[in-house]
Amino acid sequence: MMKIGNKIKGLRIENGLTIDQVADKAGVSPQTYRKYESDKTSPDLNQLELIASIFNKTILDLLPENILFNNNDQKGGIALAYQSTINQQSEKLIEQYEKRIAEKDEIISDLKRLLRKFKQTN
């Protein structure tokens, strides 16, 4: 089974990028990125998502083959951990989105007040 490190190394080489270039785009040191490629350490979900985007891939494209299917048969394991992490990320994104919508609504209200005030003075 191909590990994440092998996959990102293959994608880096396939895309003609150096370790330094990918590390810079991923916002990590070249030493850290080397550890990812050698599977000495694993990127967190945010880092994995960023690395996937550098190669125009999804997180699922970087996961070891059959990890979701193999571990679902075991009713747990890595698949559920990844799914849980993905769900947590989705919830955070929704919270951020709702916060930005609230901020946008507040700005629109402020602008409408300013516009009414401006119309009254003219």
C-alpha cells in the first residue's frame, strides 16, 4: 500500500518541483516537508489539504489506497479518524462562513444607514 509520503513525493517529481518549492508553497520548512515525504511525520489535515491543492488533488487522492474501504470493514481505524477530522473541518468552515455572512450583513446595514443619512443631508 502506497503511503502519503510516497504519493506526495511522486506528485512533486511528476510536477517538476523541488522540495524547497513545495515546502515554500505549503508554508513549511524544507526539513518538515522532507519528513512528510519520508513518512517520518504526517501533515495535519489543514497541511494535507494545502499540499493536495498544490498538486490540484483532493485530500482523498493523497490517502493510501483502499484506506477508507479496508478500515470501514473493521468498524473504525484510520478511516473513521479521517472522516471525523473531515467532519470537524466542515463544521469549522460552516462556522467561518456563517460568521462572514453576519459580518457582511452588518456592513450592508451600516452602508444603508450612511446612504440614508447622506440622502437626508442632500
